Amino acid sequence: MVGEAQALMPVEQALDALLKQAEATPITDVERVSIDNAQGRVLAESLIATLDLPPWPNSAMDGYAVRSADLDGQPLRVSQKIFAGAQPKPLEPGCCARIFTGAPMPEGADAVEMQENVEVLDDGRVRFGELIRPAQHVRPQGGEARAGDEALAAGVRLGPIELGLAASLGAAQLSVTRKIRVALLSTGDELVDPGEALRPGQIYNSNRVLLRNWLHRLGCEVIDAGVVRDDLIQVRQCLAGLADVDLILSTGGVSVGEADFLGQVLREEGELTLWKLAIKPGKPLTCGSYRGVAVIGLPGNPASTLVTFGLLARPYLLRRMGATEIAPLSFQVPAGFSWGKPGKRREYLRARLESGRAVLYPNQSSSILRSAAWADGLVEVREHSQLNEGDLVSFISFAELLG
Ligand code: AMP
Ligand code: MG
């Protein structure tokens, strides 16, 4: 029997193993979806610009378009007014054009002067004061992208910004990997869904709602397999009833000492690896397969579910979907607390940013989800480390992890 310290698997090693599995079983089906429905999906083919953006030079300001070489201190006559969406006439020699932001530059004009910097004379002519540089306040054709440029690379996750960029290039549809189908099940005799009466010994099932909503945010399709009782036959039936899924994601039933029904079924009809991770909360994790379908079994305590899903299952899912960037952005913040008890496991503490410092929720129990609702994200305290107030710690915001 090896000691616990040796048996614990570092978080990186678990993540590495999961990512390898994800890379071995990528979702390869591709579908075309409307940009109105592509939120959260992963681009399967890069988006190539089919036009220059902007398609023509246009004004960055409300003001006057001029041929900069024409300016000799004499006021210029306004020969046309150009609004956004208009098609201007070429600029007449010795004239300027009234122009508004986003309006096409008239042929022959090469600069714009802001309306604040000119003097409009009583006869309508315009006097330009300062020196006007060629190209000033003009957005050049192709300044953002040239036709043929790769505007979005394959593997990019599509959020509002990427979809906005695709729209600016006129792409109405995008090629994305099909949604990964995740069967979600919660195990536990004690679990009751909200809306039902709570009998003695029972608790409401929070993980199902937490994960269901999270999976949707990640662009997954959820097959809700409901609650499975701690009973071998029920677990067997539930798994046998799942058709056409890419991942079976379960919570609960992995604590030491508990009758291990999921594990037993996986041993019979697939593969099972039980990991003891150097992570807190969330030490026990099941990883395996059932009749060829990948299985991830997360610990049941809600804060453990949250941390292990966020740090391990989320990147696994994103990688299977073909996403290139899967690591949540983290940044260093000064600790607003001290940490005097170096642990064998890496801790992910629910923390809030207050005046730029990470402040901990007073109760870090893995059974408490309220800590996470209060918090802005997770502070990472590495194995075997001690911290003084003001020391820098890594912080991962929930906004990053949940998206
Ligand atoms: P388990 O991993 O099944 O031993 O569960 C560990 C702890 O998490 C126990 O206190 C369970 O009651 C609780 N738990 C398990 N599943 C859920 C769930 N779906 N929602 C809320 N709490 C849960
Ligand atoms: Mg249980």
C-alpha cells in the first residue's frame, strides 16, 4: 500500500491524460449553422475574408473631406454632402465635401478634418486652420482585413465578438463541429429535484442544474439521464438506455467507502480508472468508458463538482469539440489572506476580488455552493505552499471558466 502523498495524481497529469483521450476521439462531423445560432460552437474551417474590410475608404469623423494638397489657407466651397450609405461623386477641384462618420470618401479626397477644427464662414465656405496630413481621419480600404485573409482560424470558439466579426465580413453561416452530446446523470439515493417535497434524509439535486446550464453555455447538447439511485441494476439500466452519446458525465458515488455501482458497471462493460487527484475540493474522479463511450465521473459535493468540471471536464470537452484555446485565462492577484497550512493537494478556493485583492469566502467546505455564488472565481494555492497576505496568487474568474 503506497502512502497517500505518493498516490495522489497531480492536476496537470490528469488534465494531460484527459486531453490525450479527447484528441484521440475528436468530434469530426461538421455542420453549417447561421451566425445567429453559432454561439459557443467551435469553428471547424477557418473563415476567409471574401472582401476588403472596410470595402472602401471612409471617414472616421464627422467633418470635411479634402484633397490635402489643395489647402493653401484659402476657404473652400462645400460641393457635396456625404452621409453613411451614400455613393459620393468625385470631389471637385478646389472644393471640400461635408462628410459623416462611416461615409465613403469621394474620389480625389485623401483626408478628413474634424468639424470642430474648421470655421464655417457666412457664405458657407469652410476655412481649415491646422495642417492636414494626407490620410488623416480616413479608414483605408482593407485596413481591418484584406480579401483572402484568415479572419478567424479553425478551432476558434465563437462568442459574440467572433460572430460580430464574421457578420462584418458578410458571413451568414459558419462551419462548426457538431454539438458534443453529453449524457448527464446524478447518482444518489438522497437526491430530489426542486419542485418535489423533501423527505427526511433527502437533499435537492443541485449538480444536475449546475452542469446542465454550464454544458449549454459551452455549446454542448445535454441528454438528461436524470437521477440514478445507488443501485447496481438502476445504474446498469440507465447506462444501457443511453444511445448515441459522446460522453457520459456523472456526479456522485465516487467517495471512498461508498458502494461503487458506476465503477462496477464500467468494469463489466468497459474500462475504469479511478483517480485520486491532488486537488481540493474534488479528490476522487472516475475516468473510463462504457461500451466505447467515454465516461467522466465527478465527485458529488457541489463545490467539488464545480472545480473538477471547470478544470478537467471543461477543457476535455472543448478539446473534443476541436477548440485550440482551452486553458482558462488566469492572472496574478495579491492574496487578501494568509495561508499557513501547506497541503498535499492543490487548493482551489472560492474568492472575491476586493480592491484588487483576493478575499476568501469564510467557509471553503466542498459541500457548499453558496461560496461559489458569492465568489468571483477560484484562487489557486499550490501544493506544499504557504502564503502571506500580499503574496501573488493565480486567480481564474468564473466568467472565464463558465464560458
Ligand atoms: P458522493 O460522491 O455520492 O458520496 O456524494 C458526496 C456528497 O455530495 C454527499 O453529501 C452527497 O449528498 C452530495 N451530492 C451528491 N450528488 C449531489 C447532487 N447531484 N446535488 C447535490 N449534492 C450532491
Ligand atoms: Mg452518493
